[in-house]
Amino acid sequence: MSRTSYIDLHIHSEYTQNNGLSTVPALVERAVSYNMDALAITDSGNVSGVPEFYEVCIRSGIKPIIGLGFYFADDSRFAQSTQKYHLVLLAENNIGFMHLLELAERSFTQGFYKRPRIDFELLETYYDGLICLTGGLGGVVDKYLYANKKNDAVCFVQKCLSLFGDDHFFLELQDNGLKKNQEMIAQLLKLSKETGAKCVVSGGSFYVDRKDAFKCNQLRQAHGNNPLDGDGYYFKSPEEMSSLFSMVPHAVQASRAIADRCAVLLNMDKCSQIPRKDDDLSIIRQLQGCIMKA
């Protein structure tokens, strides 16, 4: 398989419950058709899709990159705030995956209010082995910038750089066909120059094909969730992403560099035995038993 310059590091599957439409087999099949040799899963608030994703990727010759789109409390996980921010964490190695699961468990047992949440205090304990992406339009940095809270955005970026280091923290650039995307790309590139934080391109898809946009919004609205604007949240090819971000080829290449660094090794037999319909906490705890010993 030829190596593409772009690997998608931010994808929602149907395990982003009542929000995402993409099935794991369909995502992996499309990745194979795109000649991608790696792919990430970053469902919002849970890792319930990881067992199926890991198994299907391995059987298809794709390296699975395991992540989670966390809900982030910008004050404290114990505060009953209705603000909703996203933060994407990718496991770089087995230590990172163990920490990802620790954060996931505590998001339910300590930080649950409306949804499972983590905060910076938890990140300071469980950051090792993790790569942090800012999460796109729903992320902390983008939302601060869009609300004209530049100082808050800079402060958050600086805290993350101090914690993760500049090789493990990235400002996430996305283009799903919205004017807001273009505004954020410009602001994030400027923020990158001001803070020294690196940028990476990601997709942030919720469905595989553009034609699935309407069906995805039907699913979302049927469960009381907001529809997605436009029809640009589909799983784009490396060629399309390279074209969309031709002005920042280094941010496209960063996705490949990050993908090359990520390697999580799980016990395939144990992973495949985890019931797909177990509750989120049960799946988290079963996945902890799937991590291969060094």
C-alpha cells in the first residue's frame, strides 16, 4: 500500500451515539480505497467503538489509531456547567491508551454532568503518552476565538504546550465547507505563529459520503441534537484534503507524522470478545484488560 501524505485523525462513527452515521466497516473500507494505511477513531464521550474498530482495522491491514473526543470542562469537572467544549486525545502508545481509559472512566465517575467530562486537573495526571488536538469548531480554542476571547484561547494553548510539549499538542484545522471554517483557519494560523503551537489538518466527519448528510441530520434531530450545517462533514480523501489545505502542506503532513508515531497493541482475542452493547463504563474496564504487556 502506498503511503498517503494525509491520515484522518478525527472521525466520528455511529458510536458517537445519535450523532454519527458512519459504520466502522464502511469507514475502514473507504480508508482502504483511499490507500490510507492508518485511521483514527475519536468518538465523542466514549470508547465503545474501539473493540470493533481495532479488529476491523487489523484484519484490513490498517493501523488503528485509538482516540477519544472528550467533553472538556474549562473550569472544573465538578462544576455543573452547561458549556460544552471538545478536546481530542490520541493514544501514542500503550501507556497513552491506559491513560486514555483512565480519563474516560473518570469522565463518567467524577465529571458527569449532562455528559461525561474531564478537566485540566485530570489531564495533568494522565497526559503521558497522549497527543492532544484542539477538536475543531466545537473545541475549546475555536470556541474561545469565535467568542472574541483571544486571551483565554492563548492562555489555554500555553497551558497545553507546557503540559504536553510542542510535539504532543496541535491546533486542529478543519474545512467542512463552512464560512466559519475559513475564519477559524485564519485565526488558528495566526495563533500558531504567536504561540509556537503546531497545526494539523483533520476531517471531523460524521458520515462517509456527502449524500448521507440529510440522513445523518435526520438521526441527530430525531434524538434532539442539532443538525450539521451543509453537507461537508463526509469522509474526505487525502487528495481532497491536500487540495483544500494546499496553503499549509506542513499541516497536512503533520497528520501523517502523528499517525506514524501512534502504535497501540491490544490482545485481539480479548478485544473481539467484548460485547458491543455493553454500557460505556463496562467497555472501558474490559479494554483495560486488553492492553498487551511490554
